[in-house]
Amino acid sequence: MNQLEKTYSIAGMTCGGCVNSLTRVLASVPGIEAVSVEVGKAVVRLDASLATSDTVKDAVARAGFEVTKETEA
């Protein structure tokens, strides 16, 4: 298993409901091992053999938000 931890800046989040929504969506994605979300930011640990940064970005978009920046955590 090849684990990566990345931090994503997220646009469009304004409240705790946004945090809960994004947390649920990210936690349901295969390959995402752990997630910590706060308004405007998500830290994700993923299994690189099952999920990629594009997988995370797609999940963020499905939740109604946009990734504006990605960095290695």
C-alpha cells in the first residue's frame, strides 16, 4: 500500500454543514483512508494504488465544491 497525505484548499465552503457534507463524501470514496475537513480545507490520506488526486477532486466536485490548491501534507 502506497499512502500519500495531501492538503486541498476548497472553495465554496461556508459552514459546518459544508464540512459534514464533504467529510461524508470523501469518507465514502474507496482508497481514501482518512480525512480531516474544516471550512476551506481538507487533509486526505489516500492509498495511491486505489485513489488519485483526481479521484479526490472529483469527489469534492460531486459535493458541490472546488479544489483551488493541492499540496503535499
